[in-house]
Amino acid sequence: MLDFDQAQTLLANAAAPLARREHVGLDEAPGRVLAADLAATVDIPPADNSAMDGYALRLADWRPGARLPVQQRCYAGDTPQPLKPGHVVRLFTGSLIPDGADVVVMQEDTHEADEQVEITREPRPGQHIRRRGEDTLAGAPLLAAGTPLHAAHVALLASQGLASVPVYGRLRVGILTTGDELVAPGGPREPAQIYNSNGPMLAALVRGMGAEPALVLHARDTEDDLRGAFKALLAECDLVLSVGGVSVGERDLVKPALAALGGELSLWKVRMKPGKPVALAMIGDKPVVSLPGNPVSAYAVFAMLVSPLVRRMQGRAELFPPVSRLPLRTEHPRQDSREEFLRVQRRAADDGNAELVPYGHQGSGVISSLPWSTGLARLPAGVQVQDGDRVPYYDLRHWLA
């Protein structure tokens, strides 16, 4: 068996970012990954402007109790006149600063009557002025290739006047479930059968990461069925995920089916719990990752081992989200010969600090533990973990995004 960290690194580097590129409008940019470095095209703000509703003046003209005449009222979008000595210009948030002014006093610190203004609080030099280029300077780096784009990035891009951006093509993922015992949800089920939860679950996980579950198939436990399904998926998709049939039973036929298609295994079995039976094969330049059949195991393996590969193929710069360390609550010491990933909730302890509470039943078939969990706590192999020990915590909000 391969150590978890080695397996994670191997899978994360199993394929290169997609060669496909396209331009999309800003309305389609969220969820996509930027495919080129971008530089700012304009200064933001494009000119000095007021951060407040108030009055622009020369600081040298202020005197306690002095009343200064209002030269002009200038709204955002207007061009102000140069400021005359001993005068003020009425401004509003976003109004341009008139030539000659070096300070803005907010209206709450003034009293206006008969077109004259008394400033009731001493101004500070340069206050309430947003300087040209203080946010971005034309030509300066704006966003780096590999950035997953969200609403905040759209705001920044729009502020630069950009209507479209270069992005990586959307990753197309093929999903193959296996097993004669599985039936589709919504259909009739015999007593010896179970509903196929892995297919819908993996498709949802893929969508949640901004990729496309381009084709979802199910194959019976025969080598011919498996081989045909893999061929169809490889013809349509960039990455193929299969689930089940990768262990050592008589009807675990995924390995020979992949071998018949020229797939050479570079990984098989990982020292982790749940999720030991994991395989990686390359067929041409396309990775095929085979996950264990238990839904909880497949979920954990996708989060811990497959998601970094998805990010790499999407072109993302960050493959591994941050991992924190938090105390684990456990009624008895825990120790296993494999790295164990417990389904846990991150909660606030009585003192307000965060702690991890495991789900009561950690069996790999307990699907109800998945929506309950906020993340996975990693327990090191061969080490006894006591109540209150700090362990690595993988927050699924980040690892599945």
C-alpha cells in the first residue's frame, strides 16, 4: 500500500491542465479558472475623488468660525471648476476633487446657510480624498492565471472595463458505477438490490467543483461491459472516475478491463481508512481513477485524493486547500495501522474555541454521516490519539470547492 501523502501527490500530478482555452463574458466567469495573467488597464480611481458627501477646500483657508462661500455644487460625473481661494465646492461621494483643493470635510462637520459654510471641526491634511490609482494602477498585475473566479473577481474585472476574460475549458468528467446489485433511484428494487447513490453523489461532487459530469454510466460486473463503458467515457471526457470493482474479489474486474485498454496502473491501494482500494491508470493522456464502492469511502477518496487532481486539470494555481489543527473529542483512545479519516463536526467548545466531534458510527456504509459532517479529521497511522489531542482538520467547504 502507498502512503496517503505519496498517493495524494501522485494523483495531484497525474495530468496537466487542460489545453483548451476560451473567452467568456463576465456573466459566465464565476466558477471558471483564469487562463492568463491579467494586468490593470486603467487607474482606479481614474482621478482624485471624494470619499464623502461634503465640501472641498484648501486647508490653508480654514479658520475657526470662518464662513466660506460655496463656489459650485459638483455631483458625481460632473467636472468641477478650479477652486478659487477662500471658497469651497460642495461635493458628493464620487465627485471629482477640484484643482486647488487638498482636503474634503464631511457634511456632518459643517453648517451651511445662505450659500456659505462654516466648518465646525478642524480638517486633517488630505482627509476623505480617494487618490487616483490607490486601488489599481494601469499596467500593474491584476489577477494571476490559475485564479478561480468568483463575484469579487468579476467586480474587479468590470472596474477595468473588461467585458470578457480568458479561461480554461470546463473539465469534462466521466463517471462509471459498477455492480449487478445496483439499481437507479426511482426504479423498482428487488430485496437483494440497493439504490445507486454513488453515481448521483459523484456527479454532484464534480459539479460542486465547477467541472462538468459529462457522462454518467453504469456497467454490469462483466469485463466486456466495463471495457465498453470505459471506451465510451474516454471518448467524451478528460478525466474518468469509476467506483467499485477495484478490490480483490472474483467480480472486481475494473483492473483487467483497464489493462485490456492499455491502462497501466501507477497506484493501487492506499494506506487510508476509509478508502484503501484506490487505483490510478493512464490511458493515453487521460487519467482513470478507480474509487472504492462504499459511498462513504468514495466520498472521502474524492475529497482527499481526487479533488487536487481536478483542480490541477482545471488549471487552478492552488491544489491543496489549507489544513488546520484542532482538538479531537473522543471517549476512548484511537489507533489504526492506516491513516484514518473520521467524519467530524467542527463545533464551538464551552470556552468558545473550536473542537472536532466525531460521528457516532464511522462505518464506511453509513451515508447519513456525510451531510452531518463539516469535515474530516486525520488520525496518523500507528499513533494513539487521546481525547483533546490536536489533529489535522480538512474542512469540506474548501476541499470540495
